[in-house]
Amino acid sequence: MTPLVESFGIAVRQSREAQGWSQEALAGHSNLNRSYVGEIERGKAIASLTTVEKLAGALGVAPSTLVIRGEAVNEQNLARFIKLTSIAC
């Protein structure tokens, strides 16, 4: 999968944990299967726009907010990679 898909999954997990919810609770609130939520969080499944909307609604944020959180995680990971690469050289 792409780094953005993986980062989106991390953002979903972070948002879920901030609510104090298990994957099962998020799945219930978003009307999704728990294993599918787990796959999204691990970056193994690409969430459709409908799924992003369901997850965001359950978490009480706009879909764009959830995507932006994923982009922010992606940027942080890229910056960390660049910093580590420069140290190794």
C-alpha cells in the first residue's frame, strides 16, 4: 500500500484511541465490520469515500478532517525519514 493509505490508518487509530474506543466500538458506531476497521488501521485496506464518511461521522469529525490527519501523519513520517537519512550519510 501507499504511505498515505498507511498514514490514514494511523490517523484513524489515533482518533479511535482518543475516544477511548476499541476497534469493535468504532466498527459499531460506523456500521462497519471490526476486521475491516483493523485492516484500515494497519494500512492493508483502502477506505472508500463512503467508508471515510462513516468513520468520520462515528468519530465526530468532518471526513476532510480525518483525511487531513492522515496527510499530517504522512508528512511527519516523511520528515522523520529525511532526518534519519541525513544522519546516516
